[in-house]
Amino acid sequence: MKDTRYDLLGTALVEERIDYTGLELRSHFIRERTGIETDGLIAFIGGCRVEGDALVDLEDAEAGDFIAAERMLHFIGEHFAIGPREGNLRLRLLVAIVRELIEKDITGAGIERRGDDLFAQGRKLTVAISTVSPVSSLMHLGVNIDPAGAPVAAVGLEELGIDPAWLARAVLERYGTECRSIEIALRKVRGVD
Amino acid sequence: MKDTRYDLLGTALVEERIDYTGLELRSHFIRERTGIETDGLIAFIGGCRVEGDALVDLEDAEAGDFIAAERMLHFIGEHFAIGPREGNLRLRLLVAIVRELIEKDITGAGIERRGDDLFAQGRKLTVAISTVSPVSSLMHLGVNIDPAGAPVAAVGLEELGIDPAWLARAVLERYGTECRSIEIALRKVRGVD
Amino acid sequence: MKDTRYDLLGTALVEERIDYTGLELRSHFIRERTGIETDGLIAFIGGCRVEGDALVDLEDAEAGDFIAAERMLHFIGEHFAIGPREGNLRLRLLVAIVRELIEKDITGAGIERRGDDLFAQGRKLTVAISTVSPVSSLMHLGVNIDPAGAPVAAVGLEELGIDPAWLARAVLERYGTECRSIEIALRKVRGVD
Amino acid sequence: MKDTRYDLLGTALVEERIDYTGLELRSHFIRERTGIETDGLIAFIGGCRVEGDALVDLEDAEAGDFIAAERMLHFIGEHFAIGPREGNLRLRLLVAIVRELIEKDITGAGIERRGDDLFAQGRKLTVAISTVSPVSSLMHLGVNIDPAGAPVAAVGLEELGIDPAWLARAVLERYGTECRSIEIALRKVRGVD
Amino acid sequence: MKDTRYDLLGTALVEERIDYTGLELRSHFIRERTGIETDGLIAFIGGCRVEGDALVDLEDAEAGDFIAAERMLHFIGEHFAIGPREGNLRLRLLVAIVRELIEKDITGAGIERRGDDLFAQGRKLTVAISTVSPVSSLMHLGVNIDPAGAPVAAVGLEELGIDPAWLARAVLERYGTECRSIEIALRKVRGVD
Amino acid sequence: MKDTRYDLLGTALVEERIDYTGLELRSHFIRERTGIETDGLIAFIGGCRVEGDALVDLEDAEAGDFIAAERMLHFIGEHFAIGPREGNLRLRLLVAIVRELIEKDITGAGIERRGDDLFAQGRKLTVAISTVSPVSSLMHLGVNIDPAGAPVAAVGLEELGIDPAWLARAVLERYGTECRSIEIALRKVRGVD
């Protein structure tokens, strides 16, 4: 029988620099950039400046806030045909994975996760959001490399001594494994009373 | 990056003879027989005798009917975490695929599909049912090879001159392709107003 | 007790010529044209020219493709409050029904279904797409009558000797019967372990 | 085109006396008694005695309570392929309908609805529960006719001067109309931002 | 352990006059006005004039109708991550609650509910609609205070002698209690066969 | 307005020793033990011995395995009206939380998460499973305190120097906060294209 396997989660590390403005958080951005036809998670490196109407997070928009950093490791994920609750659960898991990988790389890095935010020594390491498009659930996770320009006390991978390319590859692999193992897990149990 | 592909639908042609009694329509039967850990569709050959409490179809049970045939090509499919409506839609597609393959093999076979039943020259070729377990949607499609013992006018693959093993392999491949292409299809469109 | 039946699927053959440009694939187009207040499937005859932003299919849009035919039998379907996976399953069934009816009309027509496309002797007979609106799942199936202008090798009902009006009526009736019988089917089974 | 209408909600007033013990709250009880093949709501008159393991309501079961009345007007409803939240919303609507009909019949009856319970002058008029079977959502609503034997202060239709047969017919018709009009309502709106 | 309770339904009576034009039926309008971060139901008093593109109800839009009243008690509700069927069921319950409270206040008011409309002595007391945004289900219920300008025979709370502020507070409390008790109800039952 | 808050997730640390045999993984076990009427997560301490038919995990059951430990900190969680995919996502988050808390307590503990398992220095610290009941999604997470009797190389909180009662309280609080913040997060975003 011919090979009929399917890529539950396509992943790619985009080599080109992409500055994140918020407009990249749209359906099929992953497809446009990489040709991935399934659910996907991609990583790329670039600046970050999100403000005004591009702010999806109403807490930020209401406060007149903006999101900015000189250089970030960005992750954009897209899962089709799921709702916002599952989308947020997946974002939390993605953020937990980033934390686990950093802690494994640097013992005692003291990274703390509060919901979908990571902090190192009380300073903000990441920004994150999950929302929906008409066809999918989308998420963005930005990990500061150089946090210069951030509106709050922030820290970056550079200062922590972590290689962004290593982290990108490790996260893509771990999140893919996580998604696949969840599908296996929900199929290996009998129901109970 | 290491291979992380996932088998959206595991398929197997079980060589061993299995007589179908209705009790095989249960969650994880596919896993028990083949070790498939994902959604799956398997085929096997064996007798068929379903009666009494083993009848999942209340129309049959109410009428005191039974299902029987000397030898059938059986398909059992299991999709996890989906509901009964999607399960019945998938069964219809599976039955349509069987019809398409027979018609391709034997031009002018005159196979007619009525819902989830196939008829050849007015005689019944198949039995089919879709139901749910606590963890999955399940379906059984039985295609008569030798319909001897059937309670209605019936016909089998033998009389039609169709090789059950060929049909089994073709159906498993086609249904797997169908499932994968549906996943791709729902991810390649933008929404409309 | 007064009659309280409900039309699970309203159907109509629109007599007026409507040229399909892609913009017709929107929520409530069926309602606007026919007054159908439930889920619906309508058929009409007209030209076909879909290009640029009207292309819902990103595969086509990415390739700079267009969809065109001199005259097509169009089907537009709308199911409310369902998601894209169920929408695509229903489109596949609709396409399978078209194939079954053509094959019944012309024995040995040699129509092949590949996903949601039909081919006759290797030439393309149909175009099809399923997508979502904010309130519904929508599908378009166009069957060439006269394929002149198509960007690929194509064939039409005219050449096959099939009456479009007959096919339209037969498809509307069969799809309605299919939808109703699925609802009955999912209600007539007991669950299993 | 032949008639293809579908009964969104089959209803029946069962003439035969049926004493309710709790075991009637099971999938396909409506089908068994009336042959209704769709979602359904039926009414019948009979005694009521539910205790021990037949108590679906854990509040009652934990308290060692029982449910009893000499004669009740019972309603059993079954909706397939929906979850418990929608099931409970439908039960509330059914109870609201009963209240509306009684109030219309007897101006100033002073019926109060608290969740899925009705009270008249502070005495309990009804018992109600919604639960799920493996294939459906089920609900039972019992309206006291003669509340003798009830473990709490209770009142019945007899004392209120309401004809149970009239109420049964009116509720069946009103609930059917409600279900159909909800389906129409959700299909007649455009989405908003 | 610190207090970790969650407001299943935030409610607020907005003191400021807001004239309803239809544009208020949008996602996060409640959040903008009141800061409520959960599902919510708010009430306010103001004029009503909805016409043209602001009409979400296609029945009205098709007929070239408009909705108008000099002064209404408005309710806007938003439930996130639910679909249109549940949204319409909740609207019906909200309307039933309004009716129950008016009837309790004025015995024999003769309020009749037809779907999501209320009538007093055959004149229209309310307008209502449920629709979806990309992130939520939304509903608007307007209860006439002074119906002057309404395009149909209408009646208002003023004429009925009902205090709008009292009704607003009572509805907000009752609907909140209803939502909470539904969540409790679906968690207190065991499943059945 | 009276207080109408709702406990999105009831939590409790059960003081009494409960030995886990697998049978505790059933709907309403939390309710029976603690009276919690909402979704819930409870913790207790006791032995662990799961074998034979009590094994919900078919991987274990197939292998003839058993689960055992002298003393564990057990967590049982129940979320109603959700499916198995969301249930597994929530279990992963719960396991990630346990890891985060241990690492915070003991810098450099070297706890590794693989799916829903935790390992310390390559030895197994936890067992975990998520399944469904007819009314809910259920999960069990057992953290070894004293792993004596475990069928694989295992480690416990005792050896790691972690106070089980502290961990229990911290996990209950953190998971509750996580659940609530997810509900807030999905309500604070606008949709995107």
C-alpha cells in the first residue's frame, strides 16, 4: 500500500527576517510563507511593533498600549476548525514548552509562567495572543531576543545566553510531538462510568 | 528535523478470517486486532450472523430481523472524538467509494446506492451501520461475497465477478485518500461574507 | 394537531439564467433568490468566470488561475450552524450523487470522482468548493454544460448527451433525500461499548 | 418534486396510562412507544414513583429522596446529537411554555418558575430533569394532576382546574412550534462584527 | 485558599442614556461600556431607530422595514464561544423571563410570548434578535417604554404601569441566576442508557 | 444586586487518606467526596494500585501492566460537557503546572515533561490519564511520594524533598487560576481575517 501519512502539524523555521506588525496574525499567513497545507507552526526572527488597530488584545488597545521590541523570535501557529477555548489551551501549552526548553538549557534560569506570559527575574520575556479567523484559530508568541524599545521592564534571549535558532528548532519539534501525542492519548483509553 | 508525520487514518487488511457477529462493532476493536493507534479502517473476510441484542439498528431489532450471509467482505471503521452526524456522513462516503470502485471494475454493473445500502439489479449487496461508542464513532460495512442465508434477495461479489481482496485494498486506499484530502480541502479556502 | 413539518432542506431550480462570478457564494444568496428560509440547495444555469479576489480556493488564487466555462449547471448549497469539516463531507456526497446519476443515465460514461472533482475520460467535468460564512457552511458545484473557455481539458453535459434540467432536478431530489435519511439513520441506533 | 418534508420534532399524546418509574428516561423510549423516528416529545398520564438507582438527579439520590405523585401528566423529550447544555436550555423552555399555557388558561394562577421547577402558591407543581444517553439528550417533565404522595407540599392540575389533556396537546404543539421557529430564527440573520 | 470565584455572567444597568441604532449589537460592546470581562448582559434606556444596513434581521431588511420607538428598555447580551442555536435558545429564555416578571408584577397583564416576541393585548411590546460575531453570540432585546414611532401597533411599559428600572434590575438578576443554575443542573445528573 | 458569582473550578484538598484503585476515576467522584457542584479538581494522598479491568489506559492493559506506588499525591479533575481533546489538553497543562511548581521550589530539580509524564533524572515521577464519562471529561494525575512497588524506575517527592501538602495546595490554586485566565483570555480579543 502506498504511503498515505499526513502531517498533523507542518512546521518551518523561516530563514528570512520578518518584522511582526500584528497583520501577520491572519489566516493562511503560514501557507503563504511556507506552502504548509495543514495545521502549522512556524518560527522567524524580526522586529516587533504592534499598535493601534493591529492590536488584537483589547486590554492593550483600551490602554493605548503598544507592543515593541528590537528583535524577537516569533512563532505563529494556525489550527483549523477549532474554537477559541482549544486555541487558548494550545497557546498555554506552547508557552509552557518554551519555558521547559529554556529551563533545560539554563538550569536555574528562573523563568516563571503566568498564563501565556513568561517572566525572567520579574522582567517580561514574551508576548502572546490567541484569536480566531473565519476558518481557524491563530496564535502568536513572541520571545524577546533584544527587548530594546519594550514599554515594560523586559529581558531577552541574548541576555539569557540562549541561541534563538536552537530554541526555534526545539520548540517546533516539541510542539509537533505534543500535538501528535495528544491525538494518540485520546484514542488509547476506554470510557468510564 | 526528524520525521513527525502522523497517520490520519491507519488501514489494514486482516488476513485472518473473522466471522462478524455484531460484537466487533466496538471501540478499539481495530486497535486490538491490528495495533493501529489512530483513526482506522480495516477489512477482513468472514461469515456474518447478527441477531438479537447484537443488532445496533433498531429498525432491524424491532422487526425481529437478523443479518446473515455465508461470506462477506467486512469493513470496520473508527473515528475518535466525532459525533454521530459526521459518522453517518463518513459511512455514506465509504459506501459511495465501494460503488465507484465496483463500477470502475465492471462497466455497467448497475450498482445503485440508496443511503448506506448498495443494490445490484435490485438485489441487496451490502449491509451498513454507523453508531457511537463512549469514545468514538464506529461503522460497519459488509459487502456480500456469497450471500447465501441472507433474509432478503441478495447478491455477492462472487456472482458479480469481483475479487474481494482487490476491492478491500482499493477501498482502504481510496477512503484514506478521501479523509486526507478533506482535511486539506477545508484548510485551503478563505471565508466568505 | 395542525401540520408542523419542517423543510430540512429547501430546494429550488431557478429558471432565470445566473452567471456565476464567485460572489454568489455568500450567506443567504439562496434566501435572496428563492425565499428558502431553511438549509437549502438550489440549481441554476449560466456562464462561469471566477478570478482574482473572488477565488475562494487559495490553490487557484496562488497560481493566478481562473475558473471559466461558457455554460454550467450550478449548484449552491447552504447549511447553517455547521463547521467546515461537515461542509466538506456534504460536498463530497453531493459530488458522488452527481456521478451516480450520470452513470445511471449513461451506462459506462466512465465518470471518475477524485475528491470533489469529476472527470470524464480524463477531462474535467466539474468545479467545486466548500467554505464558511459567519453563519453557515456554503458550497458551490459547477457542472460544465459547454466547457468552452475552461483553462484545462474539459468536457460538458452537452457532449455527454445529458439533459441539464433533468440532472438538476434529480440531484436536488437525491441530495434532499440523502440529508433526511442521514438524520433518520443517526437516530435509529443504540450506542455500543 | 415529491414531498420531502421532515418532522423536526415528532409529537404524540399517548392514550395508554404509563406509570413513570424513571426507567422511561432512556434513549428510544419515544420510538418504542410511538414509532417516532426523529427528535420527539410525547405526553402521557400515569402515576409517578422514582427512587433509588432510578434517580438520575444526584441531589435527590444523595438525600435519599424519592419522587412520587398519584397521577401526573408526563412529558418525555429526546433530541439526538446535542449536548447537555443545550438539553437543559430546551428543558427550561419547555417548563416556561407550560407556565405560559397555564397562566393563559387561568388568569392570575400565580405560577412561578424557578429554573426547571414550577410552583403554584408556593407549592410544587412539577418535577423535571435533563440528562444524556449515549446517543441523545433526554428530558422528563412531570406535572402533578393529583399530587397525593408527594414528599413535599405540592399542588396539581386538578386543584387548579386545568384539563390535563388540553394542556398536553397545547404543550406538544407549542414546543414543536418553538423548535421550528428557533431553526428559522438562526438562519435569518447576518453576522455582525 | 484565596478567593478564586468567577463571574459566569457579568451584569450591569448602564445609567447613561444610549440610543439603539443596531450598531451596538457588536462584540465587546458590553466590555467597552462596562468593563465586564466575562459573558455579560447589560440594560440601558434610550431611543430606538434601526434601519437599512444596520438591520441584522433579513426578514426586516428584505421588507424595507425599520425598527423604531421613542424610548425602550434595551438589553444586550454576549456569550462567547457558543453557536447560534444556543444563542437563540438563550434569547428565548431571556424573553420568557421578561414575561414572567411582568406577569408577576401585574397579575393578568395578558402578555403573550410568540417565539422571541412579546405582545400585550395583541400589541407588540418588544423587538428581539440573536446573531453571531466572529468571537461570540450576541442578542438584543428591546422592551418598549414609550412605543411612539413604532411601525406596528405597539404598547409600552409606561402604559402597562411598569417601572423600567425595576424590570431591568429584576431581569439582570433572574437571567444571571438562570445561567448559573443551568450550569449546576447539567453537572448533577448521571447519564442513562 | 446580590452576589451571583460562580465557582468555575471548585477545588479541595481531601484530608482523609484515599487509596487509588482506578475506580475513583468516575463521574461525580469529586461531588461525592466534597460536595463540589461545578467542575472540580481535588487532591488527596494515598496508595496506588491499578490493575486489570480498572486500567483505563489500553497501552497498559494490553501489556498486562499495572500501576503501583506505596504513596502518591493524587489529583482527580472533572470538567463537564467537554470532549476528550480538550480534556487531554487540560491534563497536559496540569502536568506542566506540577513541573513548574517543583522547579520553582527546587532550582535545578531537572524535571522533564514528556507528554503527560514527568521524569526526574530519568526516573518516573508521575502517572496520568484523561478519559471521558457519559457526562464529563475526567483526569487523574498521581505524583509519587514514596514510589516503592512501582514497576519501573521511579522517584518520589520524599526523595526530592518536596512537601506533598504544599504541592497539592499550590497546584489546586494554580490550575484554578489557569482555568479562569483562559476564560478571560478568549473573551478579550477581536477576530482577525
